[in-house]
Amino acid sequence: MSSPAKPFYTGLFRHALDDKNRLTIPSAWRAAHVEGEVFLATPHPDGYIAVLPPAEVEKLHAKIAAMALSDGAAQDFAARFFAETQTLAFDKAGRVMVNAELLARAGIVKDAVLVGSLTKFSFYSPERWERVKDRTAGDNFGDLMRRLGI
């Protein structure tokens, strides 16, 4: 079996949770993945769910593996981070089941906004996504592009 193409997570999609807390992931985002690949979903301090695809999970794995066992602060961080992190995998219909704790931390009750950021993607509540749009509107967007060198 040939390896899938490099994934690009772009665009914005609005989906509702089903009665089992499942969200449908856009087919364009799933196309570059094979069945059984593991994604990580973690609450972001800014109030959304960050979803790391396999390539990003590998980078994170290398960073965590390099942390010294004797580094108490690093071990505390890893314990806290992974206690709140959930593994995700697509079902045959392209859905992922998101646990209630992650949804609550992100303020997602029924509707979710799925936002790509090229190498990863995120789940927002509609209200929190509107706040992001407001913060990055108009001249702020241009200023951010210049600051990031884009």
C-alpha cells in the first residue's frame, strides 16, 4: 500500500455533534490518512480543542521522550497534559468521538466549528470562534501576517 499524501488541514467547517458526541471530520482532511492512525485531542488554554494528526503526534512524542525523568517540572507537565488528552481515530463514516470533558472545556454543547491550521486542526464552540475572528479582523490580520513574516 502506498503512503498517503502529506495532509493539509485548511478551511472551516461547521458540524453538529451527534447523540454519541461524534463529530464528522471533513473528507479532505481524512484523505491523506490510513485507517487506524492515531490523533491526539487536547484542551488548549485558549478554550478550544487542539487536534494533532500523526505527524504532529510524532514530533510531540520525540519532545516528551527527550525529557529527563529527573526533571520534575517537565514530568508534572507531561502528566497533566496527557491526563487531559484523548486519542482519536476516525470510524468508517469519518467521525471521531470526543469525550465530554474535552467538549465542556471548549464550551462545545451541540455545534462545533472545525478550523484547519495547515499542520493540525481545532474544534471551537461557535462563540469562541467568533471571538477569534474579532481579534484577527481588519488591520489586526495584516499586522499578524507581518509579525509572523507571512
